[in-house]
Amino acid sequence: MGMISYRPGAKLYCFIVRGRNKPGGGSRVLGVLAKAGANVIWMHMELLDEGTYYALITADISSATIGPGGVAKMLEEEEDVETAVVSPSLFENAAMPCWWFPVMVGDERAIVVRETVVEKMGENMERMFGSPAWAALLYHSGHEFGRASYKDLMRRLAPNMARSNAIMEMAELLGSRLGFGLIKVVYMDLDVKRFIVRVKRMFECEVARKRGIKGKTSQFFRGVVSGWLSEYAGEDISCEEVMCINVGDPHCEFDCRPAHR
């Protein structure tokens, strides 16, 4: 997402290849590129349906015997390849996969927001609403996000889950993959519905630290955890940030338990 390949002295081009899905299809595509003298820098290959795959490839053709158009033609002539298209370099020595649109999470469209945007948005919102109001808005927005995310994952995955705790493992992996941080549920007692969630490299807190904000700073993610666990436990769960990198702790940690006991 937003990846730009840069190699000094290279001639980088992006190729998109669509073909019929058969065992060894990817290796045959790589073989064509090797035959042309193109050096693969980056490649992503994915099955579109039962019969079709697509591959996004960034390759250095500075040692190739033919130009980028010739490489694309060679790819298209390969058995089982349906189409091969080349995109020009963005500028000297750099290229970017240009066909990856829209960005998707599951079957829903998403956008990528950089750290700088989040940082400036926080500054402006705090100035407009004040820190307590902005913190409350972040928390409650995160809470609803967490609830909705749990329901969505259960709708998609529940029929295929072989183990009762698989949904929690999926939450750890998905939350980390989406960039919140490296998430781990380190304690879980379903009888009393208490959970301890540990997060390394918490995005929200790292942004706050960059802005010079001290104290326990997770609002949105704390709400996400609260909303997710409330759906999981079937009871309103309150989460307290008991450790935070912005007070000198090695990681962030959330103690989560029923809100009305």
C-alpha cells in the first residue's frame, strides 16, 4: 500500500499479469522475466477466482536484452498468461504498482492514512473541542468500531471456526495487520470476564509521544478493545490503560473487566 521501489542506477518498471490459474504459473512468469534479463524487485500474486490469478511485479530491466514493452510481450506469449501490461517509471530509478485500486480490507473498500495526517487531525480537533471532549469522542468512536468489527468477523468466520478462541487469535492478527500495534491477549478468564491486552508499538501512543504528549494516551484503541470484548463477552466491558509507553513503560497494556460489577 503506497509502496514505491527505488534502486539507484536501476530501470524499474511495473508489470501486471493476469492468467489462468494452474500449478507453477508464478514460476513460469518468473522464468520469462529471468530469460529477458529482468531482475524482480517485488512481486504480489493473488487468486481472483477459481480460474484466474493476477500478479503485480516490479522489475529492474537495466540488464534486460529488450525494453519494457518487449518484456510485457514475452510475458503475454507465455502459455496460460492472458494479459500483461507495463506501466512507465514514476521517475528515474523508481516505480510503484499503479493498478492496486481500490485498497480493500475483506470485501470492503479502505483508505491508508499516514501518521502525519493523524497527528495533524489530533492537533486540530483538540484545539477545536478541547482535549477531554476529543478524548471522549475518540473512545466512543473506537467502542462502536470494535463492536462492529466483532460482528462482521463473526458473520464471515463463525461457521468455519474449529476452536472457540480462534476469534481472539484472529483479532490479534487483524489488529496488528491493520497497524494498531503488535497485539496479544496475555490473560483471559471467561468465568469472571476479565482480559488483559498487551500492545507493543501502539500506533496511537507513538503518535502522541511524537507530539510531546505525556501520560496514558490511548483513547481510540482503548475504545476498540472495549467494544470488541463487550460483544465477545456478552456484557459491557470497561478497559483501563494500566501501562503506556508515554509514562516510561515498555509497552501499553489494558486491564478489561465488566463495567457494572
